Amino acid sequence: YDMRTVLRHEREALGFLISRHPLTLYAREAARVRRVAGADLPRHVGRTVTTIGWLVTGKVVSARNDEPMEFVSFEDTTALYETVLFPGAYRRFCHRLSHTEPYVLRGKVEEDFGAVTLTVTDVAFLRST
């Protein structure tokens, strides 16, 4: 099989790719985005940055005022990284989150007790940037 057929079969049979990271299929689009790699986020604590990521998993929880917010794990080709969408960002972007599209994320890199997270303020699809 050619690579395109292999990847199509993987997606149809498994629901995800195993032969390569899905972000590699968006290299042309990603090249147009000035971004920080997931592995480099710890070097940018306190700064607002842009990343590209593929959603891995998320957990919706209640904030202090019982509003929903979400902790979401994304990955790029360098690392798995954690993000948080506080209630305002969650309301604006929760309907966009899925496991089928790459995202451009913007937010502030924060460190708390040694854990680095990206507090998300903007979410866009990589294809629409």
C-alpha cells in the first residue's frame, strides 16, 4: 500500500494514526505559524505564547463558582503538554474541541509547584490560521 492508503486504513479501522504523528500531515500549515514547541514551554514561563497541538484527552471540572472549566492534554511532535481552559475560555471554545483536528492555542505559560501549564486564551483550527 502507498502511505496515503495506509493512513486512511489506520484512521478508518482504529480512529487514529499509528504510522506517524498526525501533526506531520499538517507540516505546510504549521510552517506558517510562529510558535513555541511543547518541549520548550518551561523556558517561556510568564510569557504569552502560541503552540500547535493535537488533543489527547481532557477532563471537565467545576470551578469555585460551579462553572465548568477543562484541563486538556495536547501534544505536538516534541512533547505532551497540559493546558487549562478556565470558565470564560471554556464557554467560548469547548464546542470546538475534538480529537480530529490540530489546534493553534494561545495563552500564558504558567508554573505551579513545578508543573508547567498553558492557560489558554484563544483556540483556532490549524487549517484556518
